[in-house]
Amino acid sequence: MTIQQWEQRAEVALSTPQDAAVHRLGEWAQSADAAYQVAERLSSSAFVPAQFKGKPVELTAAILSGLEVGLSPMQAMRSFDIIQGQAAPRAITLRALVQSHGHEMVMVESNATRCRMKGRRRGSDEWQMVMWTMDRARDLKLDGKDNWKKQPAAMLVARATSELARLIASDAILGIGYSSEEVADGGSYDAEVTEVTTTPAARSGTRKMSRKPKPANEDGTPARDEEGQRNAMFATFGDATKVGLMGDERETRLDYIGQVIGREVESSNELTWDEVSQVIDALKADIEAFEQPFPEQPVDAEIVKDGATS
């Protein structure tokens, strides 16, 4: 092979993925144009939801977001909200998408103080348990928001649904994993998501979302993720309930915490970083011990020989 032939082959190998990427971008642009044409017509109709009335650009964003996960334009129009300039699916939309892929989501308990849900991937025998309580909402300073005051049970269900969907079916909801309820709350999603703030866009009247970098110590090392650690404690309490080690009542858990750290507490907010770690370690050790099978009792050979029974 000559140098010229080798260079020609290298050129082809390099250009092929680039050409494919450009081709895909062109297809997406065509889809975006088609979606805008549909949105422009729909946004002026009486059938469109009020939030998209006369707003073809916002409706286009919802339609395109829906197309990425297999929703028709009409389904997307009813399933997405525009929050701070971002098309976000409602929690029930995430649940529908997860179930449409064959994964299971089951409501275990729901009331005004807590919501427990469990789910598993299609074909899996392993269940994942999620619990959202008003204690968690207070920890994240959500309980003072209007929706949480008016309908706490619904907000707890929305949070548990979104969190469970990410745990068992992130592939099914990739790119739209955060529900409109979470975005409206200001971005306190889970341990992996940093704080979200809103800033007004210049002369547009709209608001944009921006993500702040994760906090760091003065030496540049990552700061402690207290929210993530506290969520880990709640998850471990959920595991203890799931195996039957203890009930899920708030008082039961606070009593357990008091026994572990050696002082009474009225809320998990009172715990320090080290105390939360201490509770997690104690819970894991107790769960492991609880799940161990009982040892077999030795049999006395002389008793067996004599035919005696206890």
C-alpha cells in the first residue's frame, strides 16, 4: 500500500463518524422544524393547555422532549410543564414511561406524612424501596412552599415517584429524569444534583436555570454532602423496615436513633454528620445480624439413643 492510499483510507475512516454526526444533526433539525409547524398550529387552538396557549416555542420544546422518550405530540402537550423555561415532565409522566418499558412501580403507603413506593426492573427479582417523609421535606426546606402546604400527600407521591424512576429505569427516562414538581421546588432532587438557582433573562421576562458548582472546602477538597448522607440514613431505615427489623413509624426511628447516639432527639435535623454516620453503621450491622440464619442446635447422642424427647 502506498502512502497516498493509506492517507486516503485514513481520511475516509475519520470522515465517516463526522458525516454520520452531521447527518443525525440534520435529521434532528428537520424534526425540530416539523415540531414547530405542529406547535404553531396547536398553540392557537382552544384544545391546547393554558400554559402553551400562544407559545409555539415552548410547545415545540415539550413536543421534542416527548419524542425523545416515545410520546406523541398530543401526549407530550398534556404531560409536560414549562418550569423556569425548561420542559419538565410531571411525576405521573415518569411513572407512565417507566411502566411502559415493563418495569414495575408499586405504591406501598401514602398519606400526608409519608409515601413509600417500591419498584423493580423488568425481569429482575430485586425490589428497590423509596420513602419520602415530611421530615425529608423539612430537611430540604420544602414544607413552607405553597404546594407542600396545600397537598403534602400528592407532593410526597411525586417525589417518591421521581426518585424511584431514576433508581430502576434511568435508561427509560434519560434526559428528562427530573419532574416538574421537583424543578418547581427549586432543584433539591437527590444527592447527585447540585443546587439550582434562577436568574432573570435579559429583557425576555423568562427565567433560566443554572447549576452552581458543588461546594468545596478551602483546600479544594469536596465539602461534606450532608443532604446526601441524611438521605442515605433514610434509605437504610427503609431497608430495615423492608426486612422486618423495625416498623416505619417516626417515633420508632427516633427511639432507635436515641439509643444509638445516647441522647434523645425530636427530629433528624438535630443530628450531626458523625451521628448520622453512627446511625447508618448501626442500622447496617443490625440488618446484617437480623438476616443471619439461626444456628442449628447440637443434638445429644445419648438422648437420641435412649429415645428421650425434650
